[in-house]
Amino acid sequence: MKKSIGVVLISVIAVSAAFTQTKARPKPRPKPTPAASKPAGKAAPVSELEKGYVVGRTYTNGKFRFEIVFPDTWLIPDDDFEAYMKSKGYDLSLRAPDSLAPQDKAAVNKAAKNVTVLLTAYRSLPGTTNNAIMRVSVEDLSANPQIKDAVDYFDAIRATFKAIKLPVDFQYSETQAEKLGTMQFAYLDTASSAGKKRMYATVRDGFAIMFTLSYTADDDLTTMRRILEEGNFNLK
């Protein structure tokens, strides 16, 4: 199987970046937008009109034919939230961690062109201790036609892990599978000093659809599993 640095992007980055504070500043207290008409995300293979939308606690994506509902207490910020938090000293962006070797760091950052973050949701305000962050993202697999399903996808991620020099505290599981509701997902667990992550994925129409939770408390993993279990993945 062809090794692709692209599939490693969300896997390595989200744990480290999700809890990163760029400077020591007082804990910010912005007024989060309860629901966004267009989820946050930057240029990638999916057009602005295909990123889906939020109504109340429900995120719907017609292109990829699914809908999920977040708990009432979770925050779903609008497009300006990441910039606001960065101005307060909290970096919520996805980027290669400094602990990677320079050549691997450059390759991971370059791979961001194939990944689109469709939605980011937070259990608590960013900067809160032991927070949980769930990202919904897609990766264009057109450069990797050998990836036919989510098991192939995570096997490619694991092959990439073996091909680059990872942070010494970074650990990852075997590719696993779980049925949640009507959907069969493949998943992968990772852990480092920054926290734990569970990544569920499915493949549709040449894209890997990834649901990634950065967390420390097992209750948050239970919540994520319930979100996917109760989701509608058969939208017409």
C-alpha cells in the first residue's frame, strides 16, 4: 500500500494543538455563538457550500449524507471564534507539533491541503482544564485510490506513523471496528502527554469522513459514541 503523509494530519496534530495555549494569559470569557449557520473551516477539497450547516444543536451535511446532534451544553462556535481565541492566547488551529522532525513537520503541514475541517465543537470553553474537543473533517483520497474503506484508511495512517519520527510519548492502537447505531465505523486510539484521542472514520465518494475526539475523561468518549450512535448517516 502506498504510504500517504496526508492521512496522518488530523491524527498527530489535533491532540497537541487542541489544548495549546500560545501565551500565559488570563482565562478568556468570550460569549460563544450557540449555533453557526456555517461551520468553521478553511480552504481544502470541499467548497464552502458543501461544509454543511448547524441549526440548534444539529449539524447536517448534505454532500456526505449525515446528520449528528450535540448535547445542549456543548459549544458550536462560528467562523470568527478561532481568531478571537488566538487573540486571547489560545491556539486552536491544526498544525504540525514542534516535536516532529523538520522534514516531517513540513510534510504534515503540506498535507493540510487535502483535509477540510467541517466543524469543531467543545464541551467547555477552550482553555478549560480537561476539556473535550470533537472535530468533524474530511480528507480527499483521490491521490490514494487504493484506500477503499475506513479500515484501509486507518491502516494507511498506521503505516505513516511507522514511516516518520513521532514524539517519544505518542502511542497508537491497532485498527479496530465498532458498530454505532446503523453505522459500522473503523477507529483508532492515540495517546500522548497532551491527552487521548479516539478517531472514528467512514469512507464515502472518495473522501474519508473523520470524527475525532480529543479528551481526557472517559465520560466524554461515551458522549461521542452516543452522538454517532444516534446520528443519521442515511440522508437522501
